[in-house]
Amino acid sequence: MTDFILVYIVLIIGSCLQSVIGFGLGLLCAPVVFLLMPELVPGPMILNALLLTTLLSAKHHGEIDLKQTGFSILGGTAGVLVAGSVLLYIDSHQYQLLFGLSILFAVALSLIGVTPRLSVISNLVAAMISGFMGTTTSAGGAPMGLLYQTEEQGKIKANLSIFFVYINLFGILVLWFTGAAGHHDLQLFIQCVPAILLGWILSVFISKNINETRLRQLILLTATLSGLALIFFHD
């Protein structure tokens, strides 16, 4: 019960942060949630992300760039299919190592400081990496976030959210049909829904009075520590 209360707190914070700054649910929550309740990753966390990105897509639908989103979906599809294949052939310890390394890779991408030009090729590559990481770890926002980092905040939320609606939906279907997710994941997700909704609602009240730079730094620090813990501390 204590672990689930902690999971709820983490999910509320992650949902609120993503609703405010455009990313954070997977990168902040997934490694922490995995350490508290491993059964919530990746299936239920992907469903959590699917719910939140659907809400954000509906809110920012007027700023969606259908052309760029189309290329993103193409690349993301390839990444999800590769991820589904990989998960068939790794055991729990290998998965934990993959998870930890992927989180650190995501943090590194967020800290690079370079500004890639938004193009067809860069979109496809970033989307493929995001699709792979999102399906294997439910934390695939960093590559696409890096690509869109110089865009207007509303456009970031709109295009990343609609992309991840598709990727999360496709990802959970791939996991379901490969046996990596099942009815138990759906039950766990339903238990998490109030936390996701509460975080989303709270974002409405705090979005105008928040230091986005400090929040990004906090997300990256938490993710780094969690990623290192996943790599060096095994069951």
C-alpha cells in the first residue's frame, strides 16, 4: 500500500509536469515507478502516457502540423516494431540494464544543447528512437523533445502529444500481441487513472507560476539517479 501511495505521488507530479512543459511523465516517472512497482512498466505506464497525451492533443489540436506528424508516425512505427521484437528475447535483468541505459541516453540527449534542424530525415530518425524507447521503457520523449526544442511551446505540446498518442497506442498493441502485456496491465492502468487526471488538472492552476527551466533540471536529475540505480542495483 505504501509503495502504491508513492507511485500515485510520482504519477501526479509527472502528469502535471508534462502538461506544463510538454514532457516529463515517462522520463521522470518510469524509472522511479519501476523501482517501486516494476509491474507498472512498460504496459501500464504506456497506457498512462496514452491517456495524458490524448488529453493534451485535444487541448492543443489547432497547432498540430499534420505533415511533420506524418513523418514522425512513419519513423515511430519502425521503432515500435523493433522494440517489440527485442522484448521477446531479453530476460528481466537484461531488461533492467536496457531500461537504465535508455534513461541515461534520454537524459544525455536532453543535455546535448545542440539544435537539430527539423527536417524529414531528422524527424524520421528521432521518431524511430522515440518509438523504440517509448515501447521498451515508456520514456521515449527525449529524442523528439530535442528535435522540437526551439519551437513554440504550444506547438511542442501539440505535435509531440499527437505523435505519442499514436506511438503509445501502437506500442501497447504490439506488447499485447507479443504477450508482453495483458489484462493485468489494463487493471493496473485503471488504478493509476485518478493520479494522471489529478496531475493534468493541477497543471491548469500552476502553469502560469512555474519555473520551467528548474523543472526540466529536476526531471533530468531524477531520471539520471533512477537510471543509475537501475543499472547498478539489481534484485
